[in-house]
Amino acid sequence: MPAAKTTTDHKEIRKWVEAHGGWPAHVKQTGRGRDPGILRVDFPGFSGEDTLEPMSWKEWFDAFEKHELAFLYQDSPRSRFSKLVDRESTSAPTRRANAAKRTAKKRTTVRTAAKRPTAKRTAKRTTARRGAMTKRTGTTTARPATKKKSSTARKSSRAGTSRR
């Protein structure tokens, strides 16, 4: 099955429609005033002949532009597939794909960052080990780094102080 193409070029649309035996039309009873309502391309032998009303190319293209539509079609000699879509929807898959890529990239970055310790995290850990947080001011006061004495050294230092 051939891929669908999208265009807003009036000459290209008219050429394709007429080459496939179609003409511009709108759905009866859907428009008000000068607005024709729902636009369609009518083909001979269509089952809903009673629901569509032919119109001029000028009126059809005026409404086409007013509603910012795009013409989606298959460029195949035997296919009469065509559809009118919102112009923004023709570029939406690209935007969605790009957004999905950005989201996936963010997820990867966050996961990777969580695994690797950064300099900032390492500094926080070191400060927390060395310093004591004061509750009142919320500042860190550094304690001098002291080695822990072994239990035998503590006993001997206690014994040495009590003997004096």
C-alpha cells in the first residue's frame, strides 16, 4: 500500500481530484451562511450521493484555507483515498516523536546521574562526616579531624590520668 502524501497546494489538489474523476463538494445541512460546512471530495458512484452537494473550486478552496486544512491522499493511479485534515495534525507526529526523544534522554540522564556520585554530593557527604549541624542556625561547624583511639589506648590514657 503506498504511503499517503499531504499537500496544501491548490493546483496539486485540483489536479489529483480531477484525475481520479472527483469534484469538490460539501455535506448538505452542515454549513451556515457563507460557511459551506464539512468539505468533501465527491466521486461518481459514491453511496452517499444524497448527502453531498457539489460546489465550485473557488468556494471549496476558500473554505479549505479558512479552516486551515491539508489534503491527505495516496499518489496511486487506482487509489481514490483522500482525506481533509487539520494542518497542525500533519506535523504533530514529528513533534510527538521529538518530545518522546527528549523525554527518553531526560530519563537516561537522571538515571545515570543518580548512579554516579558528583563532586557536589561527595562534598556534602564529606562535610556531613566532618562537621556537626547546629539546629538553631543551620550552619555547619567543622570539628577537627581526630583519630579514634583503640580500646587499649583509651584504657592506658585513663590509667595514666588517674595515677597523676
